[in-house]
Amino acid sequence: MSFEAEGFLSTDLTGWIDRHRTKHSTWFSLAGDLNLVLQSCVRSMMIQSDDNASFVASLLFMRGLSGFQGSIILAERGMTLEARTLARACFETLFYLAALQKDPSFVDEMIAEDAAQRKKIARALAELPDSAGLDAARIDRLRTFILEVGTSGENVKAIGIESAAKRAGLHEIYNTYYRGLSNDSAHPSLPAMNRHTDLDPNGEVIGLKWTPGAQDISDTLSVICTTGVYLAAVALELFGVKEAPVQLEAIWETYKRLIDEVELLAGPEGISNT
């Protein structure tokens, strides 16, 4: 069915995907090259289930890679707001992975925070009113879990994304890319919702816009590729990948050139007009 009937679930988006990939071929090509490097890291990972830091690092990396790939799938369909929101999640994963790379004991904080969060959720569920629909058996299981956890995690301070970024040595990335994505995409802010407004040449709103023909695909791909570059740099060292560093050096040079072009083409709102 058509886009008018099914929106972004329409099978008619194939034409838009081809159009976007042709118009923004340099960025999609770079994203593809990055993906090959990142995939090579998956093949090089040695899973050590008895080493919490190594095991969690592998899980974090795969989360980051799937987010990277998912954001590209969204971008090629013109769903740039959603692609940028997912890219923001990739940065979160990057901060945690890089913090873990610098300090393997970071995993112990993650484990403690997880226990505290699960206990907090269990307590909130156990205190729901009867009208919430939880039967007595489930409430008993929740209360048993709370007792088993005991005081574990009660005094644990949440790690926080900014704290992880600082510990990863990536606070500058947090203050630029991550904060920007929070405001223009991930949160229901005015800049995020403005993607659904149709403007005349003077910037006046003349209607609503519901189309896969996004105007900020190059800028969005630049953000996605930024997550990929940093994720690859951390992973290559972390997992000891031998053959990919040379590829990443060439990718880095292309990335820097394309970033400069995006900045030259960016409009007054910081979103590419290409």
C-alpha cells in the first residue's frame, strides 16, 4: 500500500530508500565501510564468561553495533528524528564501553546499579493498588525478591550518562553531539517536533509535513558515522583486531572531509539543507 495509507510502514518506501542512498551516496558509503570494520570486531571477540569486564564489554559493543545499523536503516527511510534518537542511544553505549575500557572495575558499578534498579522496580510493583491487576502470588514473589536482595545496592549512586562520558574521556562528545541529539530528536522538544512543519521560504509555517523526504539526512548520517568512528576506535583496541586499523585510518580521513562539507552546508538551525 501507499505511504499515504500506511505511512512509514508502507512497502512503497523502496523508491525513497533508493533516492536517499543515491543523493547521499558518500555518507551511506562511509557508513557501509564503517559497518564492515565494526562487523570484523564481532568476529574477533573472545567471549570470557568468567571475566565480567570482558563479557560486558562484548555485550555493550554488540548493543552499539545494532544501534548503529538500526539508525542507518531508519535514515535511509527518511526517519531522521528516529535515527538520531537511536544514535543518541549509541553514544550512551559508547560512553559506557569506553569507561569500561579505561577502568575494568566500572563493571562492578554497573552490576551494583542493576541490582539497585531491579529492587526499586520490584518495590514499586509490590506497592501497586489491587486494581493494578497483580495477583497475590506475584506480589509474594516480588516481596521475596526484595528480601533476597536485602540492602544490596541501597546506597549505590546512579552512574549517569554524563559521568560515564567523563570517565570515558569523551565529555566533549557528550556536550556537543549527545546534548544536541537530546534537544533536537530524543525529547519531545520544539526543535524535534518542527520536523513535522512545512515552512515557506520566509520560515513561516504553512502546514504539517508527513513525508519520507527528510531534509537533514546528510547531517543525520554524519552523527551516525560519528558514533561508528568512535565505537570502532574503542573496539579495535579492546578486542585486539589486527587487520582493521588501516581501514579505519582511511575511513577517518574521509569522515573528516565529509564533516567539513556538512558544516559548510548547515543551515541556521544547524540542520543540513541537502
